[in-house]
Amino acid sequence: NKYKLHYIYRQFTIDFFSMDLSTLPKNASSLKFSKHNAHVMSLCLTLHINLGLSLRKTSQALKDLYNIQISHQQIANYCKTAAVCIKPFVDQYPYHKGETFIADETYIKVRGIKTYVWLIMNAACRSIIGYQVSDNRGVGPCILAMRMAFRGLKTLPEHFQFIADGYSAYPLAAMEFARKFDKNFTFQITQVLGLTNDDAVSKEYRPFKQIVERLNRTYKASYRKTNGFDNIEGANYDLALWVAYYNFLRPHKRNNYKVLNDVEMLHNADNMPGKWQLLIFLGQQTILNMQWSYVKI
């Protein structure tokens, strides 16, 4: 027993690298307004996403401030429609990819059941470059989030580092990348263990881990008003809108109270509702480009 060896072995029956990350969301709604208009829709997004109001408080604010009668369910439909349009632009945007990625997972509730949110950010510019909502904490969702973070990279930077906690899904996902792409995507996971610096690695990389923990708290603050989601699809749409707001619309103290990713077209809008409308337009253009690429193939 003294010299017995123990190891973990997992055989995957699903090829997570063949899954299409660019698949457009299902149940896309129309942008033809029968009662309201695009400005009302962008007001709903501003109050609900930017200011963190719940759907019912957003409905009440529109009534009190602008005398606009709109139900909270209609606001939810507007958010879903906007997410369908904006998500492709957020996912396809050419983010700056630095040498250090930070990853962490947190949980939310869908009908009272734990559902997991995976977030990967670039330590240099603090942009969220990979995200995923899953009903399990397995290796598969971790691989999908990593694929989204590595999108656009043909090979890893010279001094690449991937920092995460001690959860076993990250090393297993890194092994799958090395097996799939050989030397181009062979990397080690730097694991920051626990809450105290009991080892030299945790002491050195603890500041990076605190960055992504702060990101988790920021997201959970926006999630808390929802009291959970009704289905995982709704959680996906809400996360896509929040990532769009975080990466392109939210002023950050670290960046001198400017946005993380400066899109020139958004300069044409004088207020936040106008910026949401332009984001929807950019998303529509991205969808058209994706459709043209599919036709050519």
C-alpha cells in the first residue's frame, strides 16, 4: 500500500471541439414593433442591464418617468430579442489576447437548481473573452469556455499562463487541448489553492485570482435582482447582455472610467439607449456576415 499509485482517467464520449460555437441562438424574435418602438426597447435595456433594475422595477420606472405602459414580460421579450442580435457581435469581436488568462466558475439558480457560469478574462485588459452557462460542473463546459477564449489564436503566446483555482476540470481541459492541437496549445494550469497563501504559487498569483473573484461578485450583483431564472436559455441570454455591457458600455475605474473595448461606431450615440441600438445594429451586421460565410461554404 505504501507504493500504490493513484491517478484520474476520464474517457470522453463527446467531441467538444466539434461543437459549433457560432451557432445562432434559437427562438429569435422579430424587431417589428406593433405598440412601442426601438427607443422604448433600448430604454428597457438601459434600466434593466445598466442600472440593475429587476423586470418589474423597470416596468414601474418606465411608467413613472416616461408614462410608458409596458409589462415586465414584454421587457423580458425585448431583452431576449436584443441578446439574440448582440451575442454574435460580442462573441466574434477581435479582443486583444494577452499572455495571461484568468478563469473561475460560480453558480446561479435555475428553478432552484444550481447552474454554473464559467468566466474567462484577459488579465491585461480585463475583458471577458470566454463565458458559458451549464447545468453541470464537468469538463465539457470548461472546454467550450476555453475554446471561446482562444478564438482567433493560431498558437499561444510565448509566456502564456492560465490561472484558475484548484478545481480538476481545468487541468483535464488543458490535457484535451494538448491532445487535440499538440504543441500549439500545450499549456499548464497555474492553480491558486484555497483562501490563504499556504504555498509559494498561491502567494505569487493570488492577485490574479482576486481579479476574477471580483468579476464574479460584479456579475452576482446583477444576477441577484432576478431571484434565479426560469430556464437555462434565459440565463444564457441574460449573461450575453451583461457581458456586452461589461465589455463595451460599462466605464471602468482601472481604465480611467472609459470602456474596455472602444468601438468607433458607438461614439455616434449621445446617450446609452442610442448605444444599445447601435450594438443591436452591429450584431445584425455580424449575423449577416456569418450567413454569407455559410452560403459561400
